[in-house]
Amino acid sequence: MAFIRRVRTKSGATAVQIAEYAAGRQRILKHVGSAHTEAELGVLLARAGELLDDRDQGVLELGVEPSPPSAALVAPAPEPALLNPSPASGLAVRTGPGRVVGTDSRVLFEALAAVYAQLGFGVLEDEVFAALVLARVVVSREVQNRTGLTIRNVVRQLRPLRSATIAINATSQIFPPQIPADKQAILKAIHRGGLTH
């Protein structure tokens, strides 16, 4: 994947380049230019960003129509909800594109936390201990017994199931992952009750 690279040259200027990693080394794809001032650097970085934009990349369909940014002449209305705008406020005006502000492996964590609770450790109400146990053998062995898979294999298969938190107009929405049938079978085996040892 290409990225923007800034390098200080012998003359003291800052070179802006588009590079990628190939075989463990940086390979320069394009030299955008050299800047001697902060203003020139800003222009070159913006140009490099435009060159990196992939016009063919799909857009996550959220059911929100894009609108050009605009400045309001009056004070902004109270924060409207993303999916349920209040009738008094009318339609919300987008101030920019939505962006992913975080992802997590919630599915994996919830599966392991369920085993932790079923083993009876939940009564301790100690978050540090819970984190240690979730990362160690007690839960790992139980997950292995329930699924027939090593904990490494379970983590490798469930880690890609990531929830996404997307922010639009200062409102965040969490989107859970789509879980394929084979991963649902693993989760079902993990969530079933009863100790196996």
C-alpha cells in the first residue's frame, strides 16, 4: 500500500514522495517535489494526498447523501441524531465525509468473556484479573475443549470480525461485523454452557 514519505534533503529542503514497502524496503513510486517553506510543504502534501486518492475505491453505503461543506450564518442547531433526526431540526447538513474512528474485536472479546463468566470468575469483579485470565490458559483451555480448535486458531479466525465505529457530524454509530456461518459455529460452541474438564 502506498504512503506519503517526507525526507530531509542535503540542501535542507523537505522532499515529498509517494512510496510503498516492497520486500521489506521502501520503494519510491513518485517524487512529488521539494519544499523550502511550510506553505510549500503543505501544498506538496495536499498534492501527494490527491495522487493517493483512489477514485475507484468503493464508499461504505450508510444511506446518507453527501453534501458539499458549507458555513452556517446562524448558530448551529442542537446535535441531531444520526439515524433519527428530530422533526424540529429538519434535515441535518453534513459538514464532511463520515470516517471510521475505531474498530475492535468485540465478537472475540464477548465470546471469551462469556467463558470467563461461566467458569465462575465473574464474581470476583476484578478487571485486571479478568484481563489476565482471558489472556491465559484457563479460558484458552476451555475454548479449546469446546471448539476442538487451538486458542491460536480461534483467535486467528475471530479477530477479523471487527466492529466499526463511524463518526458523521460528531455522532458515532457502531456497526457489528457480518459473521459467516463457519465463524457462527465456533461462537456457538464457545457460548454453550457447562464446563468440559
